[in-house]
Amino acid sequence: MKKLLYIIRHGETDLNKKGIVQGRGVDTPLNDFGKQQAEAFYDAYKEISFDKIYTSTLQRTHQTVAKFVEKGIPYEQLAGLDEISWGVYEGKVQADSIISGFNAITKQWGEGKLDVSVEGGESPNQVQERQQEAMDYIASKENEHNVLICMHGRAMRILLCLLINKPLSQMDDFPHMNTALYLVSYNDGVYTIEDHYNINHLAKLQHAE
């Protein structure tokens, strides 16, 4: 069985812009620029015959793919695609204390300490566990060949490692600007990244921003 997975990050939110931590527990809408990014992605990929759309349970992903859903493409939310939970950091401005905390924990992740989490949050291994369940579900759908998946930055990095069997300690190798695209093929259980961090649809927006 073969599939093409168009995996994108959601558009910008005001909390993204202000440097406030979102995570799984903060459900914020797109801002005006995020809506422009979503529109730019739609204009670039509206001719793709998507069989199914999957998003996280958070509205910023729903809004990013809304124009595709309006075309009547079947759509489903999966909690396994939610952003990582940042625990006690969620909803807080990235002040020096939080930035240093982030740096410390991502350093540990880079050293392979993948069961470590922010207080009250999730570890990368916990996120991958729920992502595996979500991807097994998506892979099982035999009639869904072109699939659009909208999710979140850190979760996307973790997922890409899962799909191509890349060490999770190397997740930061994957950049993840808002609405950036990773095109991933699936063929009889093997995932391959065919297009790495495609942001061509944002070129005019970036210039105008």
C-alpha cells in the first residue's frame, strides 16, 4: 500500500508571535498573518486530490486547513497529533527563566534522555507513543492515498523521527516554520521524506511581512 503524506505545521498565532508557550493545553486561534499563511498554502496545494485530512484536536490546526475541509474533503481529528504538553510552562512568556529551562531540557533530549519532561508535561517518548497509535490508524486506511496532516512544531519534529527511524535525540534537525511542509511517502510500512521543509508558498508573505 502506498500513500503520500503532506505534513504541515499550523499557521501563526498571536502567542507564537509574542513568544508565549502554547503546547497541548493552550488552544489559541490563528492571527491574521497565520490566516494568510493558511491561504497561501491552500493556493499552492488546492489542486492536490486529497482523500483525507487529519489534524490535532486544537483549533489552530483546524483553521489552517479549513479551506480544504470546505471543499468537502473528509476530515478527522486525532489526539495523537496534538502538540507536546509543556506542563507548567504553558501560557507563560518566554522569560529568561523559562528559556533557560527550555534550553536545559532540550539539551537533555539531545543527549538521549528522552523520558525527561517539563513539570506536568510530556516527554518525547510519551509523545511518540501516542503518535505511533495515530500513524498506525492513518496507515491502515487503504483508500486514503493523498493525505493532508496538520499538526504542531515540536510534535512534527518528534513524528518525523518516528516515521524515518531517526534517533529522537536528533529531532532538532527538522526546522518547522508555520505552515512548512514535509512531504512523506509511505510504501508497505516504509516512510521516506520526499520533500524536506518546503516553504515556497510563503515566499511572497515573508517578503511582505
